[in-house]
Amino acid sequence: MYPWEEMDAENDSTLAMINEFAKRGHGVAITTPANLTIRDSVAFAFSRCLKRAEKISSNLKSFHSKAEFYDEMLPLAGFDVIILRSNPPLDMIMLNFLDSVKDDVFIMNDLDGIRRANNKLYTAVFEDDKNEFIPRTHVTKNKEYLKKTIKEGPDKMILKPLNGFGGSGVILIEKRAMKSINSLLDFYIDNKDGTSNYVILQDYIEGADQGDVRILLLNGRPIGAMRRVPGEEDHRSNVSAGGSVQKHTLTKQEKELCRRIGPKLVKDGLYFCGIDVIGGMLVEVNVMSPGGITYINKVYKTRLQEKIIDFVEDKVQERVNAFERRTKLRKHVKDA
């Protein structure tokens, strides 16, 4: 995950999950990608281990400020579960470390699934030829193609970097401002070192100015949702960009969207995801560090982290049961 000190102690979803693990008496260790290491061909992590306490506060701010740690170098394969909560962009070296233990430990989300889905291209895997659930989308570095698409497209479109997160770099472009497009594309695509970046150009969805809906899915099914409303001075609805949160009841189209994409997410091992939806249309799938737990908890007076940790415990128990069954059967064969 990201460093403990960088957490928004009042609203951090990762902190809510850690708090729930600690309340249930589980041992918790945290580490950052930079603290992974190999010793004698075994993957380890320089970890900060949470000291156990008889009483754990449910208040996240209090829990964060009072938490005590001790440092230990620990083998990754010794854990029951590893939960990946690092922010984009994806650190491929980190995944290479985790590859060495993926058969020994339950990792959420699945590493290969994250490789496939960590960027905004993943929405292309869901079949939607008629654009019923996914807006018309273009991904390219080709400026001439982008300019042509903008010129021939609808009056409004959304432009954003492929590797952005938290609403960073998302802008609304209008056909009437074509004179500014060249400089915008230069800024988004060209790097000083001569390399270039991919950008996403997407049809503007009517109603986007009213905000979007974040839906959290666990094991392919929605467990909570919230409407994010833009602030007065920003078209982005992300809370990190000044947006606010309201209650939201899933519409019939949103439920159908979840039903259609849920099985694919589970198949790819993407058990805990956040999807961003506007007008019933899928805009993004967040698989690395989906947030929203604490905000949904506040508006609905619930504790989504309990459902998530229940799921993790069940998954770990399934692995334990399978191992014990296999051990018993091997003994039977050996004794014979």
C-alpha cells in the first residue's frame, strides 16, 4: 500500500479494512512496493507490523493516530492473505515479487487480473456493440486521428490520460474550441524526453455535469453505491477533486450493468472493484485501490468493510480446507 503517514485518516478505505482486520484479532502487517526484497531466493517484505491491542477503536481517525508498529522482515508466503492497495500507475516490479508467492497466498485482487484491468482500456473487454452500457471510446497517441475524431464527433467529449487516477487530468472539450485542441494534445501526449503518452477520448454522457455514481462490487455483485456531485468550480465529481457524496439507489440499468460485467470480473480474479457510472454507462473500472468505503458508510450508516473481510476470511478458509483435504488424501495413498 501507500505509506501509513499519507492516509486521509478520516476517509481512507484501506484504513477501514485494516481496522476491521485488527478488530477481529488478525495479525496485520503493512508494506510499500519499495520495501519488497529477495533473500536466499525467497520474497520478503520489510514490514511494519501492527501491535495487537485488547481494545480497537472503530473511529478511524483515533485508530490511525494511536496505532503502534514494530518493524520486521517477513516472508510473503507466510501470510494467509495479501491485499494489494497501492495507487496507480501499476508497479510491474511489485507484481513480479508477488508472482513468486501467488500459489501460496490468497492475493486480492488477482495479479494477472490487475495486469489486464489496471488501466482504462479494460472496459473494451465487455461486449457492447450497440454502446448500451459503454460510451464510444478512442485510445491513441495519434494527434491527427484525435483531431479528426473531435471534429467529426459530438459537440462535447471527454479527454483524459490513460494512466490517470482520482480524476487527475480529466477535461471537458468542446468542438467550438478547436483552436485550443493542438496545444491540449501536445500537453497530454508529448513528454520532454521524446516519448509519448496514450490518451482516452470518450463521448460526453449527458448528465455528467450532475456527477457520477461509484459502485463497489464484491465477488461480482454490488455491495454499495454513492453519487458523487461536482463542486462549484470543477466539473470532476471525484471527492479528491472537491466533489461531495450523496445517497444513491441503483437504477434498473445500473443493476443490469453489474449483472453483465460481474461474471467477467470474478473470472479475472477481480473480487473487489469500484466502477464509475454516468447515466447507466460504464466509464471506468478501478481494481488496484478502489475507494468509497468510508463515504458510503457515512451516508448509509453501514460498515462495508465487514462484508469485504468476511469474503476474505471465507476465501482463506477455502484454501485451508483444500490443503487439509489434499494432505489427508496424500497420507491415505502413502499409507497404502
